[in-house]
Amino acid sequence: MKRILSGIRPTGGLQLGNYLGAIRNWVALQETFDDCLFCIVDLHALDTLADTSTLKNDTREMAAAYIACGIDSARFPIFVQSHVPAHTELAWILGCLTPLGWLNRMTQFKDKAGKNQENALLGLYAYPVLMAADILIYKATHVPVGEDQKQHVEFTRDLAGLFNRTFNVDFFHLPEPMIFGEAMRVMSLRDGTVKMSKSDASDYSRINLLDDADTIALKIRKARTDGDPLPDNLENLKDRPEARNLINIYAALSGETAAQICVQFAGSYFSTFKKDLSDLLIAVLEPIGAKMHQLLREKDELDAVLQRGAESANKLANQHMQEIRNIVGFL
Ligand code: ATP
Ligand code: MG
């Protein structure tokens, strides 16, 4: 039995990288896995979110994006993490087994906490434990993640093994990370050496899934490039990260390889290439944005999808949670 668990934090403003690097892959996975769970991990959003006033909207926007991009909510649950209390219950149990030394090795904590670790929050430190619970509560076998989350899946495997040994059971299977991150890493439109992200201060650094056609065209026109024409091979793009990024985006959207796109546009200037790229982006993103807007207008229906998702996720999670309580020894 193969089961996939996927999740994104609802931190607002989905961008092209989230689509090409994550959601689009999940849409494809629906065809090969008979059991998929699509979670909106709002509890994980708390550890970097000081202001929760937009959380409800951001959560609905994420649900709308899942559906608009092609996740089939009739076949698979789309649900909100905080609607399934077993995540946090299991996280506490796992936390009581987790050596601090394991958490101290997590690079994401070091990166996000920065120099001032005394003021870093417990939630950020314990993030990997909750993520392990997210995965293990469903006994997921595969977890599609970016390169940055691979360490947390390894941690989950270690913790699953530790649980089994501690209670002398063979309850949790070790989940496998599925890495798509390297295949498609979308970079900022302002700086080809940093990744496109929804938290970048400049809106011109990214294409948002809810950008309209004019905005997309403007952002691509303004995207940083150089004055040279495009070469006919990727080798000559080595020192031109912005150009390489635009080629990669074009290739990802058109389904061709970056090398093929290079050949196709060899000798063209960016004015020509950018026009074609923005047409392609608009062709792909406009229907997604329109569908998202429509879903966001029909809030009750969207909430009903999330409620159905929560019911089916809770059913599976509670079944496992009952077994876990027995294994641990609670009355
Ligand atoms: P934040 O700035 O809040 O970290 P983000 O835009 O980086 O937001 P995440 O919530 O960290 O988004 O990531 C969600 C998913 O999207 C992850 O699977 C991640 O690997 C993928 N992803 C994010 N940005 C990119 C990108 N630029 N290229 C490819 N994949 C990306
Ligand atoms: Mg990120």
C-alpha cells in the first residue's frame, strides 16, 4: 500500500515556484498513487507568522490553488492540519522520545533562528517533530518534498524507528522522501541566484498565481536580463543565471527541455523571447487564476471541500491514534 502525504504552509501569495516545484508534481502523482492526502499545514505557519489576521484567507487561497491546479478533491482529501487534532497529539508523544541532539542538527532551524537562538521559539525548534507526526499519523509511505525538507524526512524515519524500538512494535513504516526540488527550481526575476519565494520583499521578483495577464506581462518585461542574444546551447548560459532561469521557466511550462528552448530561440534578443514567455505564462496561469478567484468567491463550497477532507483525514488518523495510544500504554 503506497500513500502520499503532501503539504504547504498557508503563508499567503502562492507563486510560480510553488506551482512548478510542488503542486504541479502532486497533480501528476494522483495518477500513479491510489492514496494521496493533501494537507494545508497551518500549524506550521504559526512558527514564522507573527500576525494571524490573514491566516483564514491564506488557508482558503491554498485550498483554491490545490483545486485550480488540478488536485481532485472528489478522489482525495484536501484538508487543514489544525482540523485533525491527532497531528498534535502524536507530535507530543514523539516529542517525548526525541533527543535534543537530533533537533540540534536540523539545518532549517539554524538557518531560520539565525544568530539569536536564545530568542528563537520552541515551535520553530520542534517543527520537525510535528512534521514527523503529520507523516506518521497517516502511515504515509512517500513524501514529496523540496531538497530543503529532505533532512526532516530523514528525521521522521529515525523517529519512526525509535518509536518501534522503544515500544517493541513494528508499527510505523519508514517513509521515503520524493525529491522534485532540484529538477525545477524557479529563481527570482530580480536576481537569478536566489530562489523565487512568496516572502521576498519585492513583488517584481515573482509571478503570483493570482497575477492578471497585464501584471504577468509587465513583470516579465521588467525581469532582469542582459543585452546579449540567446545562445544555441546551455553551456553558454552558465554565467547568465537570469537568462537561464527564464529559459528554464519556458521549458517547464512548454514541456520541452531547456536545451530545446535554447535551440529554438538561438540568436533572438530578450525582447522577442520575453514576449513568447509571457504569452505562455498567461496561457497556463490565467485559467488557474480565474478558477481560484471563482472558488474564493464560493467560500461555502470551498469550506465544504475542506470539511469533507477533514472528515476523511480524521477517520484514518483517529484509527491510527487509537492503536498508538494502546501501544504507548495509555488507559
Ligand atoms: P516562504 O518564502 O514562506 O518560505 P516559499 O515560496 O519558499 O515561501 P514554501 O511554503 O517554503 O514556499 O514551499 C512550498 C513548496 O514549494 C515546497 O515544496 C518548495 O520546495 C516549493 N517551492 C517554493 N519555492 C520554490 C521555487 N522557487 N522553485 C521550486 N520550488 C519551490
Ligand atoms: Mg520556503
